[in-house]
Amino acid sequence: MKTPAYARKEGQNPKGGLNAKGRAAAKAAGMNLKPPVKSGDNPRRASFLARMGGNAGPEYKDGEPTRLLLSLRAWGASSKAEAKEKARKISARNKGKR
């Protein structure tokens, strides 16, 4: 039995996160994954950046960026520290819109 596409290279985007095939395989497994929100003040983006910016683990391994850093870049942050800061600013702007 093969592992699902989201767990293999063919379902992963080389720039970080999952590609359409990976998201389709995850949906078949009962998950509800959406494509990344690369810009703007979307609350989903703020949530992702805050969550992943606080993740333990290195940004680089053996001189190469890890999947964590690649995912952060796909969502518009260049480091975990920047992700936390962007999440804070997006959340503040969204609270001001209410």
C-alpha cells in the first residue's frame, strides 16, 4: 500500500507546502486543506504565520532551508521571527476593521 501523495515528494511543492495533488490526496483522507494566502490581511494567513512562527525546529538543516521555512516563505514571511511579527500586525489591522 502506497503512502498518500501529501506524504511523498510528488504531493509536495518544492517551494513549501503542498501542491494541488497533495491537497487532493489530503482531502481524500478527510482533511480540508486550502492553498496558501500569500498576501493581504486574511485572518487565516495571520493564524498560520503565528502558529508556524512559534514552531520548534530549525529554519535550516545542512545549509538547506527546511520544509518549515519553505512554507513560511510561501505564505510571505522570510523567517520565524518575521512570521510572528507579520501575524501580530495583521491581527491588529483586522481588529481595527471591526
